[in-house]
Amino acid sequence: MRITTEGALLGTVIATGINPERVIVSDDAGQFNVLTHALCWIHVERGIQKLLGFNADQRAALAWARSELWAIYQALKAYKAESNAAARGAIEARFEALCTTKTCFESLNHALERLHNSGAELLRALDRPEIALHNNLAERDIREYVKRRKISGSTRSAAGRRCRDTFASLKKTCRKHGLSFWAYLLDRLAGAGTIPWLPSAIFGAHGAPAAINCAHPSAGP
């Protein structure tokens, strides 16, 4: 039932105008693998960063892999600013060389193999240079939620969860657009209507986003 409902919801938003080619940049949480999916480079690198080398050779292999990964990331940033076929080929070749290298560290080899399997989503910016390479903005947006959950646990009811999420979203949106959240609340409670409807302020200033950054609350800030 949940899968059917999610499919119906996704079909509805596409039918009402959401571009199915819109890119979703996420930390690889399954619920965000919809539309056109891209992976966050910072989250992917953490899988290698967490590995511990047990001798000098393994530590050297880890250092090499992380250095190569960030070099490819920097090359992608340059490609986004000025894309060309030669740069694209060089990035694809370097990524392939990194992922297919067999090191002395078996855990690292498995991590590189997983990178290789996710290559299309990691290199999505080669086809869509306008998208972000990470979802740090989304991570910062959920940081307050994660902090509150660590302190007080979860809410007691579904209504409490909706209340928390709604007001947190309103506050973040107001701050991003230079609006006082307190003034916004007073305006709505008084029914004055002097502060514009937030969606009109968002899309009026920026237009519809080309990509969406997503973060999973369980991943932490």
C-alpha cells in the first residue's frame, strides 16, 4: 500500500507539472531515488574516510584514494564552470582508473567497487552541469531537527510531528529569504497579509529549482 501510494503521489506531481528530469541530489537514502538521481560526493567520500589502515601500505592506499577522489571532485567543479568534451573524457577516465585499481587493502577495494557501481549518479554533473555536487544545504536545513531529536527524542504523536516539521520549515524558509519569522507569525496570526505567501516569494525570486538537495534525518547533521 505504501509503495502504491508513493507511486501515485509521484505520478501526480509529474502530471501537474514537475519535470521528471529534475535532479534529486541525496546521500543515497532509498526514498530519494526518484526522478533523476545524483549522489552527494561528500557522503560518498565518508565511506572511505571511515576505513582504518592497519599498516603503512594500507594507510598510503587510503590517502591515495581520498586524494584521487577529491581531485576528481575539483575537476567536476571546473567542468561545471566551463564544460567541454576533453575535460569530460579526462574525468571519466580518471574515475574509472580510481575505481578499478586493486590496492593492498581489501576493504578499500570493496569501497572503490561500490563507487564504480554508483558512477552514473556520481558523475551526473557531466550531463547536468547546473546541479550541485553535494547536499550540504539540505544537511544544514535538518541540523536543528536532528539536535532537537538528540535532546528530547521524538514527538509523542503524529500531530506533534507535523507541527514540529511545519514550523521548522517555515522558520528556515523565512530566514533564507530575509524575513523575520516572528514578524511572519504575527502577520499570519493577525490576518494582516502584509508578508507575501512564501511559495510566491521563493519562485518569484528564483524560479523553479533545477535540482533538489535531499538529506536523510537519520544521517545526522
